[in-house]
Amino acid sequence: MSFWPAHAIPDHLISLPIILPLITGTLLIFINERRHEFKLWLNAAGLLATLMVAIAFMWLVDNGRFEGNTGVYLAANWAAPFGIALVIDRFAAMMLVLASLVSCASLTFAYRRWSRVGVHFHTLFQFLLMGINGALITGDLFNLFVFFEVMLAASYGLLLHGQNAVRIRAGMQYIALNLVASFFFLIGIALIYAASGTLNMADLARIIASLNDADRALFETGAAVLAVAFLTKSAIWPLGFWLPVAYGASAPPVAALLVLVTKVGIYVIYRLWLIVFAEDAGSSTGFGGSLLFWGGLLTIIYGATGMLGSQDARRVASYSAILSSGTLLALLGFNRPEIAAAALFYLVSSTLAVAAFVLLIELTERIYSPTSRLLAITMEAFASDDEAHESAGVAIPGAMAFLGLAFAGCALVMVGMPPLSGFIAKFGIVTSLLTVSGAGGPTTTGWLFIALLFLSGLFGIIAMMRLGVRIFWSSPQTTSPRLQLTEASPVLALLLLCVVMTVSAGPVRGYMDRAGADLSSGQNYIDQVLGHRPVPSLTRAGDQ
């Protein structure tokens, strides 16, 4: 017996992934920074509630509890496209769960040290999550801009958290670049609205085929300008030069959150392009697909060569994130449901692995870096006596063994080697490319992508092996570091999720197949958003 009957879920519950972080972040503003423990537990409670809501929505949309497996909430009870619509389907629910999981790992890692440096860490953390969740479930471009700005404003503060000269320089570059990207975002929205008279994504997909030539040219110009903003935020070459600097300068928990920020840009590109420029878009069908594909390939080359040429672990992680963004963008250029499903599996796997790796880097630096130990002492000196005592903690046993195994796990997933989820993701991509091309085999572009996929994996193997040797064997004065349980557990949890994806590859891939099919065939999304009616009991009397 199910808890809820089919199609009986209150629509307004769809706003919970936005409302919960908003309320939690607002409450945290009024709590004094000296009450660190209380603020942290309130932050954690709000985050766990958001995670449970995201998991619940993931189950609900996949089990027919929303009509058409797509939930729609009409804010202020105005029908789309005139009102604000929040939309959650399998793809959005999956990304909500991913964002909450990485956020939980980041907050746990920050518990003993990084959350105590600077002010308003917990408030900014929740507002960042609010912006991410809002961008994932909004149904129109203007509110997408609003949530992007909330997300970016919070990320500005978090990037500067624990201020030092390097972090401030990187933060200023990050802020300046994203302000320019936001300007392009607004210009693109204005051009699209001038051409179509609407900003609702479902409505844009409905009317694009009926645009005249002049309006279509204006619309496509706006979409191209909009793409510049999204590609900048996704760190696509040549617009991703900011990412290695930002990752290298930010605190590890913040760097893990920035991994999410770049993937939100990829999410929006997938959502917008596969809905608006679908097969029924007239002469705009597949608009920009070839440019996205070649841009993705160039980004793969840029990311792979960056990994190969980097000696610093943080830069290796940065270029790995760029490489994954390029892979996802290139796969979008194929515009096939089977490939979209494989891309979603790769998106989740790579995000978990890179987030785990950026957290792990700080722990490995303690093996050979006296500076890291001095930093820990200095940070404890700025805390209160009680906080310094708590930070001392008890080191976990077998620290070196844990670090070595965790490093190997991250490396295997990031480069796509068996037996973990990175290999399954790349195997699924290659298999999908071979399958959809029929008996004649993949096209030239398909073979080129496969070749670059293997070559980038080889470059990644060389980079990670060299990095592992330098960290674990090159220094004659290595010491077993002291690791807190709250520092090791989030890295372990993220890697265990990759193991779960490997062991449960069948059910996980089945969900991705359904999400990819919904994403590639956006008609159901359009029908559910535009066909969703306001609640009758709330309509104005004059309209009845």
C-alpha cells in the first residue's frame, strides 16, 4: 500500500528544495558566530531535510506519483507561461539528490576547521544550495537568471572564505568574469523575449517553429549569447581559464561546491537545448549542435593536456573537472536518447569523484607539507579555546592506508579505469555510440570522440600516477598525518557512492535511461508545463 495515491502530491511541495535552504540560511543570519556548534547543527539539519526531500522527489517522479512523471508547481496559481512555474522531472530530481549529497560531504569536511574561519559560512552555504536547487527546477529563463545570481553571489563569499592574498586575487577574477557572463545572460534573455514574447522554456519550444525569419534570427542570436554565459559558467574552452585558479585558491569544501556550480551550467545547456531546439523546432532544429560538439572536443583536449602538464594536485583536479564538462558538452552534440542516458551516468560519477578528490587533496598535503601543519596550528590559534580543543580530536587509525586507497579510488573513477563507476560510464558512452550508428559503425565524428575519450583517459592515467608517486613515495620525510573522522568520512562516502553505482549499475542505468528518454523527447515536459491548470478553488471569483 503506497503512502500517496498516484497524482495526489500537493504541487506546492515542489518548492521545498528552494524554501528549506532559504529558511535555514535566513535563520542562520541571526545567530551569533560564537555559537558555532549550534549554527553547524542547524545547517546540517536543513541540509539533511533538503536531501530527504530530494530523494523523495526522485522516487515520486520515477514511480508515476506525478502526472506524466513530471511535477509542476504554478506559483501564485497563475498558469504557464504567464506565471512562475517550478518543474521537477527525473533529470531535475537526480541533480537535486547529487547537489545535496555533495553538499553534505562538503559540510561534514568543513566541520572541524574550515567552517570556523571567517564569518557567515553556514548562511552562504545554504544560499548557495538554494540557488543551485532553484536553477535546477525553474521553468523559465528569467527566474533561472535570478537563481544563478543567488548561487553566484553566495559562491563569491565562499570563495573568499578564509581570506588570503591568493584567494582574494582568484576571487576578484572569478567575480569579474561571472559579472560579465551575467551581462551576456541578460542580453540573451532580452533578445529571446523580443523575438518570442515569452521566457517560459516549454512555451519557447512550442512557438519556435512558428517564428518568421526575422524573429528566428533574433531568437537564435539570443540563444547564442545565452550559450556564452552558460559555457563560461561550465568552464568550456576557451572560457574556462578561471576554473584552475578558483579551484586552486578556494578552501577544499568550497572547491567541492564549485564542482556542482560548473555542472549546473551543463545541466541548463542540456535542458534548454534538448527542449527548445528539438526535432519539431522547424529550421532551428539542432541549432548550434555542431558548435557544442566541437567546443566539447576542444575542451577535452584542453582538460587532458592540462592534467598531463600539471604538477599541482589542485590543478589536476581542476582540469579533470574541465575535461568532464567537455565530454558532456560533446555528447550533447549527438542528440540521441541512448547517448544522453550514458552522459547522465558519467555526469554523476565524475562529479562525485572530482568532489571527493578536491577534499582528499588537503589530507594528502599533510603527508609532506610542513606548511599545511603550520596552517592547521595557525587556524586553531584564531579559534576559541574550546574550538581549538575540539579541532585537536583523535586521528583515525591507518591514515596512510586510507589516503592511498582513497587516492586510488578517485584516480580510477576520474580516468575511467575498471572496476569502478568511471569505467562503466565510459563503457556506456562508447557502447551507445556504437549502437546508435547501426551496422555501418559510428560516424567520423563518433570515432573522433571515442579516440579522444581514450586518449584523455591515457593522459589522466599518466597524470594521476605521477601525482601519486610524488605524494606517497618521492618525499624521504613523509609522516603519517592526523586525520579527523569528519574529514575522512566525506571522502569515503563519496567514493562509496561510486561503488554503489558500480554494484547497482543496472538499476542506476535504468533510471538514467528513463531520464535520458524524457530529456531527449521533451514533448512530455512541454505538455505537462503548459497543460497544468491552476487549482480551481483558488481562482478568482470573476474567472469562474
